[in-house]
Amino acid sequence: MTEPLIALQHVGKLFGDGLVRALSDVSFDVRPGEFISLVGPSGCGKTTLLRIINGLITPEEGSVTVMGRKPEPGPDLAMVFQSARLLPWRTVSGNIEFALALRGHDKAERRQRALALLGAVGLRDFADAFPHQLSGGMQQRVGLARALAVEPKVLLMDEPFAALDAMTREVLRRELLQMWARRRMAIVFVTHDIDEAVYLSQRIVLLRPRPGRIDEVVDVDLPEQRWEDDPRATPAFAALRNHLWDRIHAMARDGEALEELAGAFPIESIEKPER
Amino acid sequence: MSEETVRAAPGTVSVAELEARGRKRRQREGTLVLGAQILLGLGLIASMYVLNATSGKLFMPRPDDVLAQSIKLWSDGTMLKALGESLTVLVFGFLLSAVTGSLGGAILGGFRPVSRVLDPYVNALNSTPGAAFIPLIIVWFGLYTEAKVVLVWNAAFFPILINTASGIANADRELVEMGRAFGARRTTLFWNVMLPDALPSILSGLRIGAAISTVGTVIAELTMAQSGLGGLLAQAGNRFQMDKYFAVVIVLMALGTAITAGLRFAERRIGAWRVTT
Ligand SMILES: Nc1ncnc2c1ncn2[C@@H]1O[C@H](COP(=O)(O)OP(=O)(O)OP(=O)(O)O)[C@@H](O)[C@H]1O
Ligand SMILES: [Mg+2]
């Protein structure tokens, strides 16, 4: 077996001086070149996990290693955010060059690579436009191009398509799959969308909330090159999505049970007194 | 049927046509606005005549007397000399406050501990009316140009400082996190993300500072050794030469307007990426 690229062991994260527990005992590995999705209801700590892997925050409990080391923002990692997060005062190409400059590429090379990447996401003609002149979907593509430009070993994606319309989302999913097939970096992909997770990934980590922890890790044994043979009409795909939905409904029932428990207590002690 | 598919859809307009329409509309609007402005100006001049006729020339000078005085003051060099003196104070005071204010603001905005320590002091000094410092400035720096420059600096420093500091401290956190995620260090983040993001706020601080500098210059020239346009103003006022007084006021108005317009222009140039096309 190959060494895991990313290893999380018993990771726990607390916020607000320990008052909010965001994650509890999360352990999983990501293998080199693997496409893995993190799925779960809102607030279960998906973004927090990505930030931990990126080295933007450190967990209070457990250990995280990326390529055998403590994670640190740097040349091996790149993030695509839910909103494009482009520098509005830089041109589209300037935004990509910004990330390349951080990797120490020299000036002439930066421009060339930026243009090449923009070509790859179909935005070469917009190299010298400013972000506000682009539609949301186009901006998101620039964010993707920026992350790909640095040729990361690990690509972290935080609901990158959630803010887009269904058509653009579908196009970008296919492009992402093709890009991944060509470059084979590891991808950690966060989404709310079960179908999207099954369609894209090789493995799905299902999380449950309060505190965020792993519910189940599901292997997606569907043939690759899914942009050619769309698996979404196959029985295997339906079985996987049904299984995931069952787990999520079970989570919701647990949640209801908790609410009922809360209902057993006198209301006054829970609600804030008026005025 | 085939004929119909070839022809452009009815109601389609060419780009050139649209541009021409837009240009025409803007032109028409421009003419209307300018016309209204000229009318208003003529109205003001007319009301000056009316006030002059009803209340006497001490209350309101006749516009043509103001014009005659202007011509005289400009041609004998009085106005030019005064303008030069005022501009010296204004420009030095403003540049000094721009440099110190934006540097200080960058430090306050960029380093939280510094701003937490200095916050009450900055607030206290900023809340003190600028005029309260005039006696102190006179004792420390005298009555001449240096003292006036210090007064202007003191007046314009705080708006620049505070705008710069808040612009940098409130720089878009998502963009800062993006920079960090791609491996940017503190200095890179500062120069490439926080500072550009704060630029609009810094520039509006500079614009406010410049406007205050003009006020500060006139106050300094009135309260310290009389000089420049402020001195000329005091001279005319003390002798009830209202036509001369108005001639100076007009120059001050033009000066203030020119400075603000210049900075607005700079703001627009630098913030070109914000303008939606
Ligand atoms: N900086 C922070 N300070 C305090 N609490 C935080 C912070 N970041 C996250 N949390 C808390 O941690 C939990 C997990 O947040 P996180 O943003 O990781 O969820 P998520 O799974 O990404 O949710 P969503 O799907 O809505 O984006 C939430 O309860 C949130 O309130
Ligand atoms: Mg999130």
C-alpha cells in the first residue's frame, strides 16, 4: 500500500476558548492522486477540516500530516473557495500571477503560465479583464485556474460550485474530472450535494454534526472517466446515493430525538427572557 | 421561411446605433445640467445686486466691484503673492500629514497590539478641537511659516491616520485568508492584499485631510502672523472692504474646489477596477 498523502488521526478542533466543539475524533487518510469528498450537513466542520489540512489553523487534539509533515500553507497545497476570492484590483491573469509569484516563478514565466491555465478553463480572452467584468461562473473558473496553476499535490475545494447555476455547475464538474484525470493530484472536495459527491469522487467521508465527526466512509466503486459514461443513471449509482441518504435521514432522526429531549425541559430555561 | 432566418430579427439594433443613442442621451443630459447651473449662477449674481441695492455695499458688494477688485489684486501681484504664501503652508502641511498619517495608520491598522495600546490616546487627541492646540503651537513654533505648517499638519493628520488604520484593519478577511492559503507571508499580504484593499479608504482620508488643510491654512493665517490669503481676508474684513474680501473668498473657493477635484480624479484613476462598465 502507498503511504497516505494526508493523514488525520483523532483530530479535534475547538473554537471560542473551548466553548464550541467543531470537530471530534476525526481520522482518515487521503492517498496520492485520490479524489475524496467530504459530505455532511451545514456546520459539521467541513470547512474547518479543509483549513486544518491547509495549515491555516491547527487542531487542539490529534495529529495531521501532509506528506509526512505538519501542514503549512505552501507550494504543495492549493484551495478553491466557495466564492472566487479574486483580488478585484488585479486583472484575471494578474490574479493567477499573484499565486505564481508566491511560488517564486519569475515574471515572464508567470504571465505565460497564467495564460496557459486560462486557456485550460476557456477564459483566455478575458486575461486582461477585471474580475467584476466576469460572471460568477467565470470568476469561479479563474479561482480554479489559480489553484491549478501552482500545480499542487493536493487540491482543496470548499463547495466550489455551490453558488453557481445548475448548468455551469455541470460543465465545471466535467471539466474538473477531466483535469483530475490528466494531472492526478489528490483532491479533497467539500460539498452539500450527495449526487455531486458520488459522481466525482472515489471515496466519500460522511460527517455528522454537533460535534463534527465521521459517520461513515463510503467507497465509490464506479468506473472512471465518468464524464464520458455518465454513471448517474446506473443502479450502482442509485444504490450509493440511497445509502447515503438513509444515513443522513438517520442523522436527522437523531437530531429530532435531541430536540424532543430539549423539549422535556421547561421552556423558560432555554429561551432568553424577553427584554 | 429561409428568408426570415437570414434576416436579423426585427427590432435588433447595431452596437454603433446603441452607442450613438447613449452618446446623444448623455449630451442632452449634460446640456440640461449645465443650463441649470448657469441659471443658478446668474440668479446668485442677480440677488447680490438686489441685496446691494436694498442694504448697501457694506452688507453686499456689487459683483462688478468684486470683479474690478479681483482684476486689480491679480494685476498688481498682491493675490499671487498671497496665494503663493498660502500654498506653501498648505502643501507642506498636507504633505507632512499625508506621509505621517498614512504611515502611522498603516502601523496602527497592521499591528493589533499597537492599535490596542494607542487607541485611547488617538481618540482623545482626535476628539480635541484643533483650535485648542493653537496656543501651544505658537509657544513651541512661533508665529511664522513653521508654526502654520504644524497647525495644518495637526488638523489633517487624524482623518488620514484614522481612515488608513481602519481601512487596513478592516481589509477583506476572505482575501487575506486566500493569500495565506497560497502561502503569502505577512509582508506580502500587507503590500499585495491589505494595502490595495484599504486604498479607497486611505484616499478618502487624504481627500478629507486636504479639505481640512485648506481650512487650517486660513485659520493659521488669521490667528498667527497674518499672511497669505487668510491675511488678505483679515485685512479686507477689518477695513470693511467687502469687494476685496469677496475677491479673496472666490480665490479660496476655487482653491478648495481644485484640490478636492484633483484628489477625486486621483481616486477615480487608482480605483479604476471598481468602476462597472
Ligand atoms: N472561526 C470560528 N470561530 C468560532 N466558531 C467557528 C469558527 N469557524 C467555525 N466555527 C464553528 O465550527 C463549526 C463548523 O464550522 P464549519 O464552517 O467548518 O462548518 P461547515 O461544515 O463548513 O458548514 P457549511 O456547510 O455551512 O459551510 C460550526 O459550528 C461553526 O460555528
Ligand atoms: Mg463551509
